[in-house]
Amino acid sequence: MHGVPPSLSARVVGSFAYLTVRDRLPTILTKVVDTIHRNKNKFFEEYGEVGIQAEKQAISLLSKLRNELQTDKPVLALTDGLPDTDSWNQYLERQQRLQGDQEPVSWFKSPWLYVECYMYRRIHEALLLNPPISDFDVFNEGKTQSFTESSQAVMSLCTYLEGIKNNIDELSKNPLFEHFSKLMQVSLWGNKCDLSISAGQENSQKTSPLDSLYSLLPFILVDDTKRVWSALISAQRPRESGKNNADRVDIVLDNAGFELVTDLVLADFLVSSGLARQIHFHGKSIPWFVSDVTAKDFQWTIRQAMATNHKWVSKCGVQWQRYLKEGMWCYHDHPFWTQPHEFCDMAADAPDLYTTLQGADLVLFKGDLNYRKLTGDRDWEHTVSFETALRGFGPATLCSLRTLKANIQVGLQPGQGEKLTSQDPSWMTSGKYAVIQFHNPKSE
Ligand code: F6P
Ligand code: MG
């Protein structure tokens, strides 16, 4: 294939993008309206009549949004005057220029990635325009429930981590690699637990994630774990303490609930094993794609872990809080993560974030949406290399840990995609398959 392929779009009737815009997005909006309505009494108790009016107005804006979507109306400029409003409106103009003057940018005719991100930003706008309830996270219930319902899995994972940490100094390289590889896989499969693929249906981890890793191996279509490991080892530098470790690993987080716990456990392992000295987490500054991590979710999860009755879970929670306090871990939420850009635009459109990521020895991108943004959410052939699909994006050595939930997958062997399609036509969207896909911009 020559040149850059087109963006995935609901324009292709019957495609996953089409089904998402036609069915899944309106379902999510309906659930958002229900959630706000169910919390009516809470708003009344907190803010009196003003709260009730805010509830009504937010619902009316959201119902209008659902109608615009379902009737394929033009995408409207934002009006809420947040710091990122201009950037969203400029992006709309950019889309319009790309699409030409013949037809307006609209829900079914424009890039799926763009309109889907725009929907979440409009949900935020509907609340923001109604000040007393502007802080209300319409997705909070689902996220906390997903954490609570995964408690058995959280316990077994924290117990496993504490077991490793107890004799970590005696571990030679091979067993250390085995633990690293397992925890990468746990974090990978943790990405199954996102609430937006199920339009907010319950999606937690009920069993121990460690027990099923072996049986899931055949479903990892690309496994670059060894390359990630080598990158960490070669990034190790002599430190004053005498320990050799990579300076910094960044984790671009995806979902709250069980997936976040798997990421915290991986981060803890990296630091306590000496594979990294610092972890920078990147989350979302507004509620996003139903279950994505915000600063509140991040803090809540650590506090919940600390307060648990289970010895090892609470020990983990206390340790995580300490890492944050001592600056070995830190949390950032740059607005670029909640904008619709492909990541190849980051250097030009969010140069400060690009520079921040350049300071990392390794950046782990969690989840499906990050993969879509890494590859531009385009109709690439499966055999196109990951590097080609990144289109120059490479602030640092990077790796995507993603379960497949959108019609896009690059970097496969010739014939691999065709074989999968014949065996399992929904392989790209069911969340059953996954990749650990690596890129080192310096080695290409
Ligand atoms: O609805 C679209 C989508 O981007 C899917 O591709 C995926 O199901 C979900 O939203 C986000 O998944 P993740 O939480 O893994 O980024
Ligand atoms: Mg998500």
C-alpha cells in the first residue's frame, strides 16, 4: 500500500466504526443520562433547587447531543471556554479542510476516532455548563464497581507481587525476566476490563489473572516482551547508590478498576526490582471513554488498596502512596490525552508533552484507544510495520500493550491476518486477542 490509508469511519456501513457510532455511542449516552437522573436527589441535597435545574439542563444538552449523533448532524464547535476549547475548534476546522467543502464534518461521515473523542468532550461540556454539578464524574460508579468486583483478583495479584519482593535481591536475571514477563501479561490482559467496549456493562476480573496466563499465550499475536526487557537492561546506568537501573519508565494509563491495579503492580515491580528508578503515570484530565483513569480514580484506587483488610493489598497501597510521596512515582494529566489527535501530531500540537516523553527510557502505552492513536486509526494493511504506522512518532523507546477492540492491527506476518479472519471473523474487535508491540526510534 502506498501513502497513508484513510481513517476508519462510520461511513463504511457495517464496519465496527459504523456499529459503534450507530449503536454503542447512543447506548453510552443513554446510560449517562440515566446516571445523572438517578443522582438527582444527591444534587438536590447538595445544591437545592439549583442542583435540580442543573440536572435538567445537563440532561437536555445530552439528549440533544444524542439526537445530533443519531441523525448525523454536523459536528458543532464547543462553547464552554475551557483552556482546550480553541484547540478542539481548530481541530474541527482542520477536519473540515481535510474533508473538503462538499459536506460538513459529521458523525457518520468523518473519522471515527475524531467523532468518538468529541462525544466524550461534549459530555464533559454538558456538565461543565451547569456549574454546581460540573465536577460530577458520570462514569464514576462503573469504575469503582469494576475495582470492587475484582477484589479476589486484586488480592491474588498483590500477594504474588509481595512474594516476589520478599526475595527480590536473591533473584538472578532469568527468574526476574520470568516475573517481568508475567506482570507485563497481567497488565496486558487487564486491558480486557474496559467499560466502553461493553457500553458500560459490568466488566471486572473475577478470577486470578495469573492462573490463565499460560492458556492465553496463543492469543498474543505479537509478543515483543524480550525487546522491552533488553531496552530496560540497556538503559541501565550506574547510580550513586551503586544500583544500576533505567532512569524512567512512563506508563500512559488506560482504564481504572482492575486494569489500573495491574499497572500499579507492574510499576511497583519495575521500581522494587531495580529495573527502573522512576515511574511517570499519565492519566486523563476529564472523564473519558467510560472507564479511563483520572487523577481522582488514581488516588481513590491507592486509598482503597491502603484501607483494605487484606494484608498484602494494604501493604501494596501503603507502598504506592510512599512512592508518590517520595517522588519515585508521579502522576500527570496533560490535556493532549483527551484530544482527538493521532500521536504523530504530538510533536507539532503538544510539543511540551513530546519533550516530556523524550525524557523517558521507555514509554508503555496501555490499551486500545492509545493503539488507535499510535497508528492514526487508519485502514492499514496488517503486514505494514508498526514503525510505518507510527508515522514518525517516537519520542522514546515505546511499547503498546493492547487487547484488540477496533479494526486495526499492524506488524503481523504475511497471511496471519487472513488466517485469523477465516478462523474468527471478529478477532480484531472481541478483546480476545492482544499484542505487546515494541518500537525503538533510535534503532530503525
Ligand atoms: O469504542 C471504541 C473504543 O476505542 C474501542 O476501540 C475500545 O473498545 C474502547 O473504545 C476503548 O478501549 P480501551 O479502554 O482499551 O482504550
Ligand atoms: Mg479505556
